Amino acid sequence: MYKSWWKIAAVLLLIYTVIAGFLGPVPKLQLLGETIRNLYFHVCMWFAMMILFTVSVVNAIRYLRGFQLKYDIYSRHYAIMAIVLGILGYSTGAIWAAFTWADPNSSILDNFKTIARDPKLIGAAIALLVYFAYLILRDSIQDIDKKARISAVYNIFAYAILFPSIWILPRILPSLHPGNEDNPALDVKNDISGNMRIVFYPAVIGWTLLAVWITTLKIRLTLLKEKKMMP
């Protein structure tokens, strides 16, 4: 039981996130309204994604230092799970944008074009596509050692692109996304009440622990398959 405390914590934190996320009090902001509840899902999933991509690149560096294949396996599976979180975060963000950025006087197509051209969404899409290429690159190389070495180097390259494309460039360019041009964002004083903060931080931890749990299961299965294949 003592080894599984963090798994129990993940379940409890996410149950708390869902219940408090849908039923808890939130600030009545004119632009966001009730959609601000998506903060516990969209934003928290992105935070968890960044954490897992960081773990992935750390294991890529560990592989390059000693060329132990287990670190390549760790790096791959953490990257895959981070991509899954990225897709979920991107999807929930797109849904959020459809409710908050849409102009009721414009057509659906015009609204979609406006949302799709936003620098924040473009940067996020670029970051995810770079990591999709990482998976394609791995599958295109047959030699195990060569695959691990090239993938590790590419992982470092992808991680170097991740932060500028998601956090830096979109904040420099004009954007509809919260945090730009006086749109409400993670402003502790004005936008997020104490009631939201006590849900937001546990949500980040909960999504991260769940993702790590799933990843460790995938890693264990992969290592078992590797052992069976060994003579």
C-alpha cells in the first residue's frame, strides 16, 4: 500500500478536480463566464504535458551519457504520454475558444478561420507536430542503437522548440488568447479567486500523477517484452 500512495492520490485529486471543477464557485468574468471552469482541464493538462516532456528529455540525455536502452524506453513513453496530454489540452482549448472567441455576428467558417490563425494555437500545433515527427523518426529506423541515439538527439531539439513555440512567440505576437491585450488569464489578484487556486494546483498534480501512472505501466510492459525477446 505504501508504494501506491501516489496512485491513490492521483485518483482522489482528479475526483476532487472534477467535482469542484463543475460545482465549485468561480469568478464571474464577462469574457469567460462559466467556461473559466475549463482552466482545471485545458491549462492543467498543458502543465502536465510540459512536465512529462521534461522527464522525457532528461531520460534522453541520460541515454546519451551511458547508452543504456532502458532510458531510451523511458524517454519514448514519457514523450508519447505528453503528446496525448497535448492533444487533450489542444482539444479542450479549441472548444474553449469556440465559446469565448466566436463572434455571434460572423459565420462559423469566419470564426474558425479567426481561431485557427491565432499565434497561440499555431505555436501549440507546431510543438505537437515536432513531437509527432519524433515518433515517425523512431519508426523509420530499424537498428535499435541507432534509433535510440538519433531519437535522443532529436528529443533535445524538439524540447528546445517547445518553450518558444508555446510560451514566448505567442506572447510577443497579438493574440486573442487570455494573457494578451488585457484578456483575463492567470492573474492571481484579478482573475483567479482563492476558490479556484485550491482546485487549480491539485488538478495539475492529479493530471501529472495519472499520466506518470499510465506511462510507468507502459514502460513495465515494454521491458517485459524486451526480456522475453532476449535469448
